Amino acid sequence: MGKDLRGKELGEGLSQRSDGRYTARYTNRLGKRVQIYGAKLQEVKKKLAEAKYEDEHGQIQAGDSMTVDAWYEYWFANIKNDLRKNSKMSISDRYRINIKPYLGHMILSQVKPIHCQNALNHMPDSYKQGTIDRARAVMHEIFEDAVEYDMILKNPVKKSVKKKSTVKSESKEALTLDEQKLFLQGATQTRYYNLFRFALQTGMRGGEITALKWEDVNFENRTVQVCRTMISDGSINPPKSKSGIREIPLTQEAIQALNDQREQNKRLRQISFEHRDFIFLSKVGTPINIKNIDVRLYHICERCGIRHISLHILRHTFATRCIEGGMKPKVLQKILGHANINMTMNLYVHATEDEKAKEMREVEKSLMVI
């Protein structure tokens, strides 16, 4: 893997020279070493993808006979090769499940808007809007890059190609104080009780919590270091951005949740050697899978009689309680690991909107002048 002058990974065959220019190298199908130069990284990446494509397909199949499947395979392997693993899994799933069955066999240049609409129309009614929008976005990007690389003249995924979900969107609002109390009461007897308590006391993302190790916790200074995240297939990645790497002060309740979890882990029959350092473990001694957490959350909410929530709602709830307690937005941004203050302010504005009526009642007498 090549690196730039700051040591950042650029991808296979890519590197930055001492004069600041970027270079890309690859070996073509005849065994000849090819080198490409450019002033900008994206320019070199594009030239590299074009050169590889021409080398692999130039004499094999013309653009007017290439199938969508063939283009997707090239696009995914050569144009999207530097994406994070989680992003690549998401794209792969949406293509395999929602696009390939209806468009994969078609000639790329013959795909029309009606064919793309048909693919979206076949998405089950049980799909949420976010999943539908993601499938459309992947479809649009596949064809948009085909236009960029002169494989087709125009993108068939037009603005009119869309589908609305019939599933009622889950509320993304934080839990109220009453809901939070009911939720914690209902979660008391579950294996994930300490994880939920910890989430509500730190605002950490689900993947950050499930990737947490004992070495990340400083009990003396009462802090936790966030330096990795776990994705749905169980693999570990660094946080998405530099702001995701952070240190969070721990409340007494958070410390107690960790101590209780340690005792819970001691009662496990076995813990695999590779997972012995992880904090939040399943009943078989492996890190907890986020998908299992969401299933358990559904049952807890059903039992408590509150609206269904995801693990991410606990993060919003933490942020809301902090705002209600008077925490400054800039401090909250650092704790949440937001890349910019706008993300935090959106939470801040929402929470303060809920406080307007309360504040108005408190100043009501002062407003009376007669």
C-alpha cells in the first residue's frame, strides 16, 4: 500500500513523490510495468482506472456489448477500491440484493429509466426509506461513473426514478426522561444492561462500545480512550475521522457499569483467547454483535410500552441530557467525536426547542407589565 508525504495510506500502487506529485504503477496484461503521474491524487486515480480498464477490456468487449454486471465488477474493483470495508459491504449488498436481479444481465447502454424504476419497485414494502435511498444512490453512482468513463451517454437514474417507503419512519428523537427510566427498568434483567447504561453515560457509538477493550479504560483518571470501531461482520477498523479518536471522561455510573460487566464476564463458562480483552461479551464469550443488540432493544421497548428505538438513539439521549444539564456545544462535540460543530448544533437546537415552553412559563410573570 502506498502512502503520501504525511504517511496516509493511498491505496495499492499509489504514492506521493518528494516534489508533491502523485504517481501510480501497475503491471498490464502483457507484463509491462506502467507508470502514471499527476499533480492531484484524484486525477491520477482516474487515469489509473482508465488505463486498467483499457488494458483489461479494450480488446475484449466493446462498450455497446458490456453488461451491467461486467461494468459493476470492474467499477467495484478498480474505481471503488479505496473505500472503507463497511462502505464496500453496503454497496455490495445493495447491488447483489436490489439491483443485480433486475439489471445485471442487461446491456449497459440499453438500460433506461423505466428499468431502474422497476428495480426500485421490486424492493419489499418492509424496507425503510433509508435502505431504499441507499439502493438508489448506489444505482445512480454506478451509472454516473459509466458516463464519466464514456461507457454510456447519460445516466438512466433520473430524478423521477424513486420510491417511497410504506414503513413508518422510526422516531430519531432522544428518549424523554420518563422513557429513559422505563427503558432502563425493562433492560435490567438482560445481558446488555451494562452496555445500555454505559452508552447512556458516554454517548459512544455502538461499534465503538463493542470494540472497547479493558486497556482503553483508565479507572484511576476515570477516562476511556476511543480508538477503534467494530462493524457488523466483526472486523475492527479505526474511527471514520480523526475526531472519532478521543478521550471521554467517565461518570460514576459509567464506572459502575464497567465494574458490573467485569463481574458478569467472570461468570462466563469460556472466553476465547482472541477476545479476552474485550469488555462487552456475549454469553459465548465473543464480542456482542450490534444486530443482536437491536433485536434485544426491540423486545425491551415492546415490554416497556415505549416506541421502538435503535442503539443510536441512546447516543442522542446522552447528548440531550448533556445539553439539558448545561454542557457547552463545543465540549459536547469533542465527547461525541463529531467532525464539525454543525452536527452537534443540530442536536442542540432540537433539545432547546423542547425547552421553549418551559422557559416561557418561567419568565411569564416578568413579561406582564400591566
